[in-house]
Amino acid sequence: MLRWIELDGLANLRDLGGLPTTSGEVVQPRRLLRSDNLQTLTAADVDALLTLGLTDVIDLRSSYESDAEGPGPLTREPRVSIHQHSFFREWRDGVGEDKYEIGDAGERPEVMPEEALPWVDLEPSVELANPISSIYLSYVLDRPDSVLSALREISTARGAALVHCAAGKDRTGTLVAMTLSLVGVEREAVIEDYAASTERVEAVVGRLLASPTYAENLRDRPMASHASYPETMRVFLEHVDERYGGVPGLVERIGWTRSDTDRLRRQLLAP
């Protein structure tokens, strides 16, 4: 069950409440939200999000994106904490990347390249059968620090946590799929949620084309290239199953613990 939320300033906002787990529980409403870029929220939109119980925003955009876009409306709201965790490598070639393995969630020496933007054709850190699935696993390989911090902030949010990036489908889709998998949401429900962003893709791209930060990079790409295909998430999750024993095995390599999982389950599943 997909719970779309209609706001003037967002095209891809939904509440993950209602998704079923393999143990017979469900994700509770108003615990985990996902969306596209929050820059164009209206005052009424902000009020609506606060009414939903929003307390924490997990922003997966790169520093380049957030600097170019400037402070969004929710940064002026004292009741909401903003947590920024880029999923991109943000250091130049030859600076730092050879020093870090998947198990290292420590600090990285970062130097910002201009290409720290979505949809730029950077080389993924790993090659899977699906090229977009490769990028999703690369987020974890390249930025275990960001993945670990983002997961823990969802698990400790005072109210509803909202995860977003630019379009709300790739970086957001990866983190949300991992989060849902950790609390035992049924695999097909995870994939269905990921693929649902395709329903809003034209509106999402239209909004991003209005931003100088994204317009030049997006203008010549066919709309089909922005869709969220079920097979993309399926390949990603199946590879994680085969290589790491599932999402729990993957995140344990970067410092996630069973206590973290218990906390996340309480946060998302407890009535």
C-alpha cells in the first residue's frame, strides 16, 4: 500500500506506513517519509509536514548540490533537525580513495569536484549485471560513513524522518530499501515502493529542470532514463544477498549492530 502525500512543492512524497513485514507486522504511518528535493516547499507545505510529525530530515544530496541550491525552507524551522550525508565520492581522483574499505566509516579527506551531481556518468566502484544497480552498491562502498549515519538517524528520530535527495528515487531509493529490508519488510513490497517513483517521474524532472543546479545535466536525457525499474532494485538486493548475506550482513561490515536493528524496528514498527 503506497501512501502518496500531495503538496504543492513536492512531486514524489510518500509515507512508507502500511508496508508489510515477513513477521506479520507493518511499518507504522508517520515514521518514515521519502521525497524529492525540498527546496520549493511552500509555507503551507511546511505546516503540513509538521502536522505529519516531521522532526528529522536526512538529506542525501552532495555538498555541491546543497551549496548551489542554498538553504531550503525547512532549515529555518527550529522543530526540524537537518542531517546531510552525501552518497557521492566528493574527493578528487588520487586523494583518499585508496585508504578506505567497506568496513571503514571514519572521516575522509574530501575535496569537492564540480561533478558531484546525480546523473553525471561517473565510474561505479563495482560492476553488477545492471549498471544502475552498480551505482546503488557504490553508494555503500564509497560512503559507508554516510549510510551508517543516515540509518542511525532514522532509527533515533524524535518523530517522522524524511529521506530525500534531488529526485527522491536513486539515493533515496537505496537508503529506503536498505532501511525497509533491515526491519523485515517483504522483498516485493520494497521493490514496489522503489518502482513507484516512476509514477511521478515527469513531474520530478520538470521541477528539477527549473533549477540551474540540475537543468544543464538533465535537459538532453530521455524521460525513460529517469524511471525506477523494478529489476534495478531486484538486482541490487539479490547481489547483496549473495555477496553479503543480505542487507544486515552488508551494514554490519560498516559498523551497524543488532542493537541498531532492534532500535530501528522499534522506531518503524512499534504501534
